[in-house]
Amino acid sequence: MYIIIGIVWFVLDQLTKQWVQASFTLGESLPVIPNVFHLTYILNKGAAFGILANQRLFFLCIVAVLLIALWYFRRYILNGDVWTKLGTTLLVSGALGNGWDRYHLGAVVDFFDFRVWPIFNVADIGICVGVVLLAIHLWRTPHEGGNK
């Protein structure tokens, strides 16, 4: 089931990016709720806030390291609770979605623009929600040693 969720999230990310590229010119912005929420087509060559711009190889290496780490921890993930599995699924599919863009376009297609936050995409939502779900799992899981 989680593989299907990951595939669907990846496909949704790619379809929305293709729609934006086909419907907008680079830099074009469409107010959905004026001054609150716009659809704005940009190509982001960096990470959030545009940091580390033009570091395509670095970001592709991060995706590779993430996939290697997940392979290493696969038994733990597969035996984990719903938060672990869903968080990992969304994190991986989001990383692969943005990695796909970086590999093929040299930048990530972003378009959700709330005017008070960096412009982002469906993959970014998956990454953020995935990280939050994994953090919840880690926070709620008792660990040996340390203060209890």
C-alpha cells in the first residue's frame, strides 16, 4: 500500500509540474486569492529560500545518500508503525520528485505561492510532511539510555 502511495504522490507531483510548465510562462503568476495565494511558475536551482543555488550535483547526491540510508534501515522501516512507513514514503517520493526535476531540468519547478513563504510544490509538501511524521515517531518512541 505504501508503494502505491509513493507512486501516486510522485505522479501527482510530476503532473502538477507539467501542467504549470504547459500553462504558464516562467515567472508568470496567477492570483487565486489576491495577495494571499498565487500560482507562480519559477525554476528553483537551490533549496528552500534558494540557498545553495546551482548546486545540482550536491542535491542529486543528497537524494542518493537518502536512498542508501533508507535501504540500510529498510527492516526497521518495514517493521515500523504507520507514521514511520507513511513518513518514509512521502519523504522518498518527494525527494525523488525534486531529484527528477534536478536531473532532467537542472532546477525544481515550484508554483504554490502564499506570498509569505518560499514558493513550493507537491514534492516539497511530501518531504515536509514525511519529516514531521518521522519526527513524531522518533519523539514517541522510547529509547534506551539517557533520562526517562
